[in-house]
Amino acid sequence: MVKLEKLENEINKIKERNARVEGDKAWETSLTRRIIVAIGTYALSLLLFVVINAPNPFLAALVPTFGFILSTLTIPFFRSWWLKKQKRK
């Protein structure tokens, strides 16, 4: 009986861990996260460009922001390509 309870506990721990991992994965790929990071990137870039007195700081801050957005759009493609390549090995 004790072994059965121990196994049930282990299974429950695994299910809890899987739920956490699934939540983390959902967050990592969510549009909400991408928008938050893009806004943060723009704000920090803008602050830096204002502090260093760069010309057109509002426009210049778009460059790293678009770089981040572009990277989030291309990463899934390269991830799929990499996974296919790994399966061939």
C-alpha cells in the first residue's frame, strides 16, 4: 500500500511539473510577452538615445525594437529547420 501511495505522489509531482513547464512554454511563445518586451526595448532604447543626445531618438529607438520583433518572427522557422536537421542524425 505504501508503494502505491508513493507512486501516486510521484505521478502527481510529475503532472505538476508538466503543468508548470507547459505554462512557461506558453508564456515564452505568447504574443503578450512579445509585445511587453518590444515596448520595454523601445522605452529603454529611447531613454538611452535621449541621454546620449542622439539625433531623432524616437526614430532611432525603433531599430532595436524592430530587430527584436524580426527575431521573434524568424526564430520559429529556424527552430523547425534545426529540429528537422537533428532528427536526421
